[in-house]
Amino acid sequence: MTAAQIGLPRRLAVGGGALADTGRLVRDLGYSRPVVVTDAFLQRQGTADRLVAALTEAGCTVAVFDGTVPDPTTDSLVPGLDVVRGHDADCVIGLGGGSPLDTAKALAVLAAGGGTMRDYKAPTVTTGPALPVIAVPTTAGSGSEATQFSIITDSASDEKMLCPGPAFLPVAAVVDYELTLSMPARLTADTGVDALTHAIEAYVSRKANPFADGFALTAIRTISATLRRVYADGADRAAREAMMLAATQAGVAFSNSSVALVHGMSRPIGAHFHVAHGLSNAMLLPAVMQFSVDSAPARYADCARAYGLSGDSDAALAQGLVTAIEQLCVDLAVPTPSAYGIDRARWDELSPLMAEQALASGSPGNNPRVPDAAEIVELYAEVYG
């Protein structure tokens, strides 16, 4: 067995109210000229101002780029790169969900390494150079605060590019569950299933390893017990705290193992139909698990036990997990692509291209059952609804 190469942030500040300590963390790491990368909503809401105040109080000279867009594109990076370079930044702080964190990582690599994002697309693995990134997630889902990946859409081709490597790994993260208390139910559900997908795929991946396994199973155990609670009551602080930690643990798991077929198929849906990443994962997860489960019944059975299921055999447990995830998606009102409003003809027309883009990302090759393009097209047809 090849030795696993493990990458983790150097510092994690975890707990309610941790945002207020961000300035001290940045200074402890030796930085003083951060650019905060966020979006217009968090700017209007005042969260960005709270972060800037904490940084300023610690003696930092701060600039803000609030032009992050959902599913960031190569075009959307251009003004942000101007801010980072114009400020002579010595670090980049991503504040928000997966899109601001992906944007912050991309800007950090581009500012130091130059070129275009296509230069950093998989299978290229980027080790540096890059400005240091401090990640401050405001959703319990992407796990991007602990991962060595950024996802950026090519504005010219609509390809959602997976950009991997240690250069994209944050040096530190501030994991403050209080930042998720205002998340609406739909976003709570979608990001929660995203985190669950990370954990399950990390565990069943062909690149799974004992280090990542523990984080994955712990995340599955927590998410199964708390996701419905936070969906029903966003003010449930104990459940919010548990989900936030589980999302980070799932991020550690898949960053040090890998994601698989769900993510490979999900990225093109986001690029072509502008479906949020967590939601497209949720649309795909039950069908992809059913496709894959017979190829790794013991691994899926372990996930089922972590989920809280019991059964007489690995095969029964693995199938039980598929059924349980189907029911979870029903309980969380996850729509099919059809119910979401995606045109069937356009879906079918783009499915062959999406299948090729999924395979090109490399993620399907980590799946317990490795599909060909035709099988991916069949899965797209199945999940349409």
C-alpha cells in the first residue's frame, strides 16, 4: 500500500465566537496585510465588517474584495486579483461558503504563481507558490477550510475545473458555528448533504486510508444525528455546532482521501445549469450509491453502522444505507433536476459532454465501481426524475 500523504491546516480555531480572535491568529502567523475575500451578502449583513474590525484591532492593514460570485469563474477572479496585488497582500482571508473560499484560494495561487486557472487544473497538482490562506467558513458543508482543492469554472467553456494541490490548502481556519445560525433551511439541507457526501465518498474511495477513515466515520455519525435537527430548527445551537465540526472533519477526510463519482458528476451540473454544488450532490447521491454499492459492500456497511443502522450482513447494511439516504433526501425536500426546473431536452443534450467532463476531472476513477461515459449518461438520465 502506498503511503498516504496527509495535509492539514497549521492552526484551527474552533468554537462559538472564534471569529473575534481572527486578528490575533493572523498576527500570530506573522501576517499583517490581509485581503478579505467575501460576497456582497456577507458585506451587507455586517459579518465582513466584524471580521475587518477584529483584524484592524489586531494591527492589520485590511482590504476587502466582496465581488465573489456563486460558482466562481475565471472572469470573476480578475477584479479580485487586482485587489490582492494592489494591496500588496501578505495573506488572503476567505469568508463565506464554498464559493468565497474557493475564490480566496484561487487568488492566493494566481497572485504568487501567475498564469491562468487552467494552468492549475487537474491532473496538475500545485505545490506552490501561493499566498497563505486563512479560511473562515459560514456554512457547514463544503469543508473547504481543510481541503487542498479549489473549484473554478472556465468562463469560456463552462467547464468546472478541479484545481488540486497543497498550494490550495489553508494555513489556518476559523470554525465558528455561530456564523451558521442565520442559514436558511434550504441552504442548511444542501450543505449538510454535501458534507455527508464528502464523508461517504472519502471512506469508500479507492484512495481511502486509515487517517481519513476516522474523520469520515465520525462525520457520518454526527451528520446522521443532527442534520434533520438543524433543518427543522436553525436556532438549535448544539446541532449547529455539531454540524459545523462534522463538515470540517469531512473536509479533512476527503482532502486526504478523495471524492468520487458523485462529485465528478456534480461539477458539470453546477457549471451548465447553475445548481448549487451541495444541492447537485444531493440530487445524485442515492443513485450513485446504488450504482456503486455492490463493489464495496464492506466499506458502505461501515458507513451504515456509523449512520446508526444495523443489519445481518454487509450487503444488507450497504443496501440499507442507500435506502436511508433516499429517505433523508425526501425528508430534506431535495428536488430532482426535473422538479428544480431544468429542461429535459437540454439535460439530455448536455449529458454526454457532462459525462466526459466528469471523467476528465479524475474523481470517477476513485469510485468503488469505475464507470465509463455511457454509464454516467445513464445515471444522469436516471436522476433527472
